[in-house]
Amino acid sequence: MKTKQIILFFLLLAWITPAAFAENDMKIAIVDMNRAINISTEGVKSKKLLEAQFAQTQNFLKQKEVELIKKEQEIQTMAMMTPELKSKKEQELMQLREELRRDLAKAQQDLRNDENRHTGKIFNELIEVVNKISKKKKFDLVLESRISQGILYSKFKTDDLTDQVIDEYNKLNKAK
């Protein structure tokens, strides 16, 4: 992922005309997209929603785990079982363990998918806001803050647009 970001950065630099550098008034800005996603109103709502889903899923899985433990204890306390009954109970126990493993894997995947969907939607909307602000303020280049951290020196001043992007995004979503 980091390699892709570095390549993207150098492609962006190659895209900028040498004349822009010669003018010596190139306007560059950065935006911390992770912070914008996490602090924006929609990001906070999304996080709360995901936390609620996680808690609900965790309770469901905990109930299944309790059920599994009860079955294990039941088998241990029943000393006078026939081999057939013992085999049947152990089979049920194995099925419950496998079902719990599947439910856990599915819950983790569902949570990742929901988080990616929510974050992706917010990210795309933030990109639109970044574009709007960048055009309005006539920036030549806007970098994601993680990419800009790789720049050790630049004679060009960089402005941090993160707070403006968050404010504008929150205003847009308030209007919806």
C-alpha cells in the first residue's frame, strides 16, 4: 500500500508542469483523511453504529459460547452414559464448536464489510469536499497527510485543510 502511495505521489509530481515550479508560488495543501473520517459527524455516527453492531454480535456469540460450555459440562457430569449416547453428545459438541467458529468468522467479515462500506462512502464524499475547497482556494496540489510525511523538504509552503474539510463536510451533511 505504501509503495502505491509513493508511486501516486511521484506521478502527481510528474503531472505538474515545470512552469508551475518556476513560478515559485505553487500552492500545496495536505488533508488528514483518517482524522477527517473519524472526527466528522458522519464518521462519529458510523463509529457508534458499528460499535452497537459489534456489541450485539458479541452478545450473540457469548450466548453461543455459554451454550457450548453447558454442553461440555453436561457431558462431563454424565458418568453413566452409554457409548452411543456419549458419541452422540460429543458429535453435538463438535457441531456447536464448528458453528461457533463459523459464526465468529462471519461476524468478523460482516463487521469489516460494514466498516469498509461506511468508511468508503464518507471517504468519497470527503474527496468531493476536498476538490471543492481546493478549486475555490486555487491549490495546485493536495496531498493526503501520510504521503506528505514522506517529503522531508520542500521550498513550497503547505497548508493543512483538514479542519476546513471536516467543517464543510459537516455543513453539507447537516443540510441533507
